[in-house]
Amino acid sequence: MTTSAPITPLTPTLQRLAQHLADGLTPSEVATRTGLSAVTVRQYVRHIRESLHCPPRCKRPVIVHRLISEQQVAPPTADRPAPELSSEQLLLLRAVAEHSDTRDIALAAKLAPADLRAALAQLLDDTGAQDTTQLVILAHGWNLLTAEQAQPARSGASR
């Protein structure tokens, strides 16, 4: 999970690389597209992760979510309407966007770890996402991961 500390704004070079990640490219695809070496791309991704205060083993969906949430890259646009997702699926979606460790994802999604794989496969199928990084990108395009969505029950809880 990321910290709540303010991020360090990305340099223009890191912003360009970050935009490739937010467009759904893997680091090896970024290297191929940009002509950079795989080592250089890995180093840039490490710098991006550090700027975002993400832990060293932070997964790509979490990095992409943080990049988009912190407005370090251009937000994605939806190319199709958002599917109808259950509150449980929305909780799993947020857990995937905010956590890298499988146990932490299951805990945040209020799932048994043994049920996580099936629930995630169903979520990917229901959204048409190829992987969890694309899932996070699509969810941002559908505005399903905005700050207002983080606590949907807040309005009635203040009574």
C-alpha cells in the first residue's frame, strides 16, 4: 500500500514513461516502443514508484492507480460504458487498485484468500479487462475509483 505523504512531482522524462504505463503498456513494451533499454525502463519505474511513495514490490495496477489519482498522467477515457458492478465487485476493484499483496487485497475486499482468484476472474470477465492493470485503467475511465467512490456510505453515516 502507498503512504499518504505528498508525492514528489515527476520530471518530464518520468511523466512520459508513466503515461505509457497508464496507457496499459508493460515495462518491456515501453522499452520496445521508446527504444530505451529494459534496465533503463526498470530504473525509471523504480524512480516513479519512489516519487509516489509506493513500496519496492508495488504492483503495476497500484502504481497506475496512484499516477492517475495524483494527476501525474492524463486520465483515461472510457471507450465503452461502465458495466453494472455489485458493491462487492467495487470493493474488490478498489482493493486491487490500492494493494499489491494477495492477502491484503483479499482482506480489503472482505474475501477469503481462497476465494480471491475466482472473484477477480469474474470481475475481469464482467469488465472485459485483460488483466488487473487494464481493469484499473478502465475503472478510472468509468470514474469508479474517484475519491467519492471510496466511501459510498458516508452521506448517511453522519447522523
